[in-house]
Amino acid sequence: MNKKVDGVSSGEPRDNALAYLQYLKSIGIEYVEPAQTPDNAATNELASLAGEVAECKSCTLHKTRIQTVFGTGSPRAGIMFVGEAPGADEDKQGEPFVGRAGKLLTKMIQAIGFEREEVYIANVLKCRPPQNRDPRPEEVAACEHFLVRQIQLIQPLVICALGAHAAKTLLKTDDTIGKLRGRFFDYHGVPLIPTYHPAFLLRSQQSKKAAWEDLQKLRDKYHELNG
Ligand code: SF4
């Protein structure tokens, strides 16, 4: 037997929902605010931050970009990858790591048991430096607060810095990537492991073994922290 609550029958879920909406309308309620879960709150705040980034003219890179490249992936990702800056393909498509290096990163992510959509991928800079030159200190200084906010919203369990520029920016060090890679550092309470940038790995086959060891450490740390 169906139970009646405030004039609404508890039959099939869809019938129930329709009946409930009719009931709300009958008492003068035309609009129901959707429930705010932590997931959609983070998604909304990330979307709003992406809007701010799209309008940003805080450094000269805005003059040469086709578009900003904010980030991609799950707003509740347990693993976050941070690279240096968009390249030509990313500038055209508006998504980080979509060129040859991006395809390698996707394979690296899959090799540790995840899909690209399950992690989050972003860069320190949100606009492409011309001719893919290195980011300048004043550009990093102008842009870094966007990345910090992204990390605060996503709350990853573990971060992987891809390449020297990401590692140096996040860890505030001048050490080389060869010295930094493969070890965990503390990034405002989040374990962070630097490894080689996929673009470097495309040129340096012999470094792939070390990168694989770093990725295994990243995977193990994630599982340790995720219970
Ligand atoms: S790189 Fe960052 S700070 Fe510079 S214009 Fe783009 S979004 Fe703004």
C-alpha cells in the first residue's frame, strides 16, 4: 500500500516527483532551488574562476593568446597534475595537455589505473607564452593565484608537478627537476611529487623509467590516503 504524505502518493519515483511539483505549484511555489552538494558547489566555483581567468589581462600573455586554458578533469579529483603552460595545441583547443605530450600524459595516467576524466589537469600559466618560451617570473607571479585557488577548490589528496617550472613554482626552489623528482614534498598540507614533463619524456626515452617509478609512488600515495 502507498503511503500518503501531505497529499502526495509515494508510488513510482517519477510519478512521485511530478505529483510533488504539482503540489508545490498548488500552494504557490513556482521554483525550487537545486540542492547544493559539495561536488556541484566546487564545480560552480571552478566555473566562476574559469570565467575570471578568461577575462584576465594581468600579464602581457593576454595579448598573444587565442584563448585561456583553465584546466580539465573532475572537480573532486584525488590526483591533480600541474604542468607549466599551454602550448600551441592547447591555445587552439582551450584544454591542457592535448598535443603529443598530452597523449603521453593520458597514457601515463592510464598506466596507474585512472582515466583522464578522473584526475584534474592544469598548468601554472593559463595563457600560452609565445613560441613556447619559458614562463617569466612576472607572469608566474601574476597568474599563480588562479592555480592556488584551483587547488583549494579541488582539494586533491596528492599533486604531481610535471617538469621543472611547475615544481619550482609550487615548491619555491631553484633545484633542478633531476634533483626534485621522485620525492614527496609538502604543498600546504598536500603531498606533492615532481616528475619529468611529458614533453621532455618524448625527447628522452631513457628518463621514462624514472618517470614510471615516480608515477607508481604517486599512485601508492593516493591509495594510502584514500584508504
Ligand atoms: S597568463 Fe595568467 S595572469 Fe597572464 S593574462 Fe593569462 S590568465 Fe592572466
